[in-house]
Amino acid sequence: MCSLDDTEYQTGIKVTDEEFDSINIERLDFHSEWNYVIKPQTFRQFSNRS
């Protein structure tokens, strides 16, 4: 089931290249620019954050 999320979220948050590169993204074969899975970080990824 889906539902509308009408929450107002903060905009303009800057993300560094390093932060973006640390996202565990698995791109799918078909239109990977649109179709991907964001997976949880591994323990190693999480423990390297400052």
C-alpha cells in the first residue's frame, strides 16, 4: 500500500563528494540512472565516518 507523504523537508542541504561516494548504491541494468537500490552501509563504511 502507498500513501502520500506531504511532509515539508528542508532543502539546500549540501552533500560533499566524499559523502555522496559513500552511499552504497546498486545500479540496476535497465536505465540505471533511474533504477537503483540504496543499500545499508556496511560496518566498515559506518565506522569510517567522522
